[in-house]
Amino acid sequence: MSYGDIRDKLADDLYLSGAAVQDKYAKDWSEAAAHMPEVVLRPRTLDDLSQMLRLAQDHEQRLVTQGGRTGLAGGATPQQSEWALSVERMNKVLEIDPIGQTITVEAGVSLQTIQETAEAHGLMFPLDLGARGTATAGGIAATNAGGNQVIQYGVTRQLILGMVAVLPDGQIMAQSNQLLKNNAGFDLKQLLIGTEGVLGVIASVTFRLFPKRDVVRTAFCAAKDFDCVTALLFHAQKQLVGLSSFEVLWDDYMEEVVSLTGKAELFDRRYPFTVLIEVEQASDNDDVEQALHVAIEKGIIEDAVIAQNQTQAATFWSYRDAIAEILSDLAPNVNFDIGIPVPKMKDFTQDVRAALQAEFPGIRQVTFGHIGDGNLHLSCTTGDDNDQVPIENLVFGKATAIGGTITAEHGIGMLKKPWLKDCRTQEEIALMQRLKAMLDPADILNKGRVI
């Protein structure tokens, strides 16, 4: 497709070209090499998006879809000869239904906007990420994002009721469902959730909302070993009905937080594991205090501190959110968002941390995770970019050998494709390829991502 084709068929304000293309369109947050696209398509409406995809297929012009570009797998970084298709101007809240507890938004609406709009109606959208101000509805749906509250509310897939999308040939697929139960035919939106934009472009999404709880209790707990961490998880899930977050910070993570940010130690000494829990309650009772007191009496945890107000709760979360500062200091770094069966996580983390230290003496490592859903984050650096692939081979190999996955949150994108075969069967990958060939025979949309 040439500039002439665009000028003939698209309004001038629907694309950028030449010097008007800004650096931000050249890459996402991953380590994938930046590449400046020649053209950025910027639809405002569903019809604009449909027209652009028809034109791209007719002229066999490859496109990469972009939302907030917060991905860490290279999925939104343009490749050679690709144009960017940004949904940043499709950013309207289309409807909020306080009675049905749903919200419908265009793909370019930020996660933070969804949360704030829901809150203004006494509701809450439970998905939360550190990139909430930038991540978009289309992006979190396309990657099936997880976040901090999966143990109570599930991943994005469980929060989506309806979707409008455009297939690679420009055909509009409107499954604008707002019902919790709807078994009428195929659930076609599932073809696009978590498939990273290779089968179509999400235009709008209808999400579930939930009543906002009056009280949220946040606490830090100290544990002497990983067996105590898993015992605390079971204890908290049994005793605290509204348990929504269970974030585990290893000692290497806490060491980096304290040394880099100057934050105070949480307890009188450093423990091997620090657990951040959050509980949503209907009233200001003392369930959390009682449950943690029992946990201390039983020897499950060594100590605990409960936030006394929202300001202190925000301070507690700042320890967890300090990962952004840690990653900046670790650069160049290798980041993992692997999934490990919880019963195998203790041995896995001990094994992989020791193996990395033996193979790469002096390596810096930080470990944390949403352990309630088996999602483990490991970030490390040797200071040498040449070590990235050997480190990935080591960690991914050990994860898949015990039935884990190479990605629990961020997706495959471009960067993790070489290891997809290690956690999916040949038959599964072949079926993915057949679906791609059927829906996008010209292979114009997000070519080379995932498969």
C-alpha cells in the first residue's frame, strides 16, 4: 500500500506519515529492537478501523496493532515493512450500566479510566496493573492480562462479557453481550482474547463490574520459609472471604527495594519471605487482625503489620510497585512472568536461583509473584546482553520440565516464540496456525507474533 492509496481513500486526519510519526510508535516496553513505522493508522471509529483493514488486505500491507504499548514481549514493536495501527483515538466510554454492573469501552480507553469510571458509580473493576495509566482495554483483552487480584476475580477472560472486533478482511464481528450466562452458539470473542492481535483487532469490550467494598484491609506478613507462605495462603483463603491479593516478595526483592529506594524495613529484621495481602470487606470488622493473630500463634507467620488507613496501605503497595525502579537499575535485564504449579514452586525457585548463580556467578536476581495463581516473576542481570538467551534457555527449560508455562501474563509476542513449542504440543500449534491461515490468509495482521 502506498501513500497515494491512503490519500485517495482515507481522510488526512486518520494517519501519520513521514516526520509526523513520533518515536513512541517505534516500540513497546520490551527489549525488542525499535523500528520506526513509515505510516501510523489512527482510526476514530469502528468504520474507520474496518476500512483500514480492508485496504491493508487488498494491498497486502502488513500491520501491527498498538494500544498503550506497555507489553513486554515485543508484540507491539513494528517490524520491517510494517505500519502501525494505533487505537489510541478510539478512547470513549460507550456505556456504563450500574444496575447490570457492566461497562463498555472502546479499545483505546486506559485501565485507569475504566477503574475511575466504575468507582464514580459505586462500582469497581478488579483488574489492576502497574501500567494502569497506560495499558488499554484492547491490550489487556488481547493479552488476557492477569494482575494482582486474580485469586478472587480471575484473569481478563473471566471479566469480559462482550466484544466488537474487526477481522483482517475488515468484517465486523459484533458480539455485544451483556449477559453473565449466554449459551447461544459459539463464544466467538474467545478467539480474540489472549491471541495477541493475530486474528483480529479489538474495537470495544464490555467488562463485568463489581460492587465496591466499603473497607479494604492491607497487611504485610513475615514468613520464615516457603512452606509457611503456602500455609498462609490456605489459611487466608479459608478465613478471609474477601481475600483479593496475595503478593509474595522474596528476600532478594526486599533487599533491592530498601537499598534502591531508601524505604524503611517493614519488620525488626529481614525475613526470607514478605507477603502482601489485601482483603475486601463489607464492614470495618477485625477479621484480618484475628486471622493474622491466629497465624502467628500457629507458627505460620513470624510477624504482621496491618495498614491503619489508606495512606499507609498505599505505602505498603509502593514496596510491591517498586519493581519499576528495580528494573531500571537492573538494566540490561531479563524478565520472566512464568507460571509454575504452586506445589512445585518451592523446589523450582530454589533450583533455578542456584542454577543461575552457578552458571552466571555474580548475577543479580529478584523474585516475586502472585503466588495464589502460580504466577512467578523473576528478573535478573549479569550486565551482559549476550547472556540473555542462555538465561532464558535455563529458566524456561526448568519451568516447562515441571509442567509450567513460559508466560502467565505478558504473552508470547516476538520474543518468546522460540520456546512456545516447549509448553504447547505440535497439534496445538498446528491448530493455531490453521486458525491464523483461515482468518488472515494474507498474513497482514501482527505477522510473526505468537506463531
